[in-house]
Amino acid sequence: MDLGTYEQRARGGPCFVCSFVAGDPAYAHETVYEDDAHVAFLDRYPTLPGKVLVAPKAHVEHVVRDLDEAAYTRLTLLVRTVALAVEDVVAPERTYLLSLGSAEGNAHPHWHIAGLPPGVPYARQQYHALMTEHGVLDVRPEDGAATAARLRRAVAERLRGG
């Protein structure tokens, strides 16, 4: 991953979530879940296996100010559902949830859901495990598609109450 190019794209390009939702092939991701208001998809630059991003489809920049309580609650419940599906699929030791973005880049709020595999040394856990500066996984397209399919099934099962 070229961090300089990534930063330039994040700060100067179009909104990556809105571009993905609009179907721009330059911003394609493997979809894990989608409804009228939300989307969940595999991270293009995963630092941990099965890392998923969850975002509202509507372009908002201040999630606690721009979403009313009902919309915020629905989004938060979806983040939890997807996180539980990630746990079902990757069986992590711990699941990290982190909302990132800033007015200067990646302004569209999105949650990172990342399962920490068992046995990762403490010095490589927490923020270290989430930072692309420490490297990203090289996921083959067919492996990403298979992971997304497993996650879609797990999310659907959880939404059915299973």
C-alpha cells in the first residue's frame, strides 16, 4: 500500500463511501450487507482478516450531530450485528470497533470492525493492529469474495435472529 497515494486520494478525491455506493468501479469493495440506509463492506486495505467497514449511505460528516437518535440507533445496532457476524466468521480473541474520519479526509463517518486473531503479541495489538503504516494484508480477490460471502450469510442469519 502506498500511504502517500492513499492520503492524497482520501484528502483530495471524492468521498470513498459515496463513490462506492454510487457504483464507481474505482471505489469497488466486496459488499457484506446493504439496506436502504446503510452499507457494510470489506476494507480495501485490511490490517486484520475479515476487516469490515460500516457506514450510513447518506453523506453525513458528524454522525452524532447529523443523524437523529433513531438513525443513530439503527446504525449502531447494525455495527453490532456486523461485529457479531465477524466474530462468527473469523473467531477473534477480541473485536475492535473504531469510527474514523475527519473533515480533512474520509469525512463520511464509517466504523472499522476488526477481529484480532488469537496469539497476536501484545505489542502488535490495539492501534498497532489497525494502522496501515504497519502493513496491510494481501488478500486475493477470490479470497475476499469468499470471506464476504461467509460474512453475508452470518449477517443474514443474525438478522433473522439465528
